[in-house]
Amino acid sequence: RTRLGSISTCRFAQRVASIKQDAKINEETDPKLLIRKLKQEIAELKEELAFYKKGEQNEDRVLSIDEVERCKAIVKDYL
């Protein structure tokens, strides 16, 4: 009896091991939160665009501390 139980348990374990699960996070996005996030992204992109437009006007200017930090953050995000 114990052998039959052991064999049955092993077969069950093999079937369980063969099960594939694809876990996904069930996330609902609050529309207000999404709008706030997109507005922030737009502001950052406008700031970046302004930065590049300034660079076209005066290529020899020295970057401000804020601009240097922003560049570092962009490079870090890229890497």
C-alpha cells in the first residue's frame, strides 16, 4: 500500500510540476493619477526641448547646476 501511495504521490508531483503559470499583475490605473503622470511627463519634455533650443542659440555657454543634474539623470535613465 505505501508503495502505491508513493507512486501515486510521485505521479501527482510530476503533473503539478508540469503546470505552467503566467502570473500578471492585475492593475487598474486611476484616470486622475494617469493624467497627473502624463502632465508631468509633458512638463519634463517641454523642459528638455527648451534646454536643447537654448543650446542651439549659444553653443559655448556653460551648463547650470540644474542642467548638469538633469543631463546626469537622463544618461542614468538611458543606461
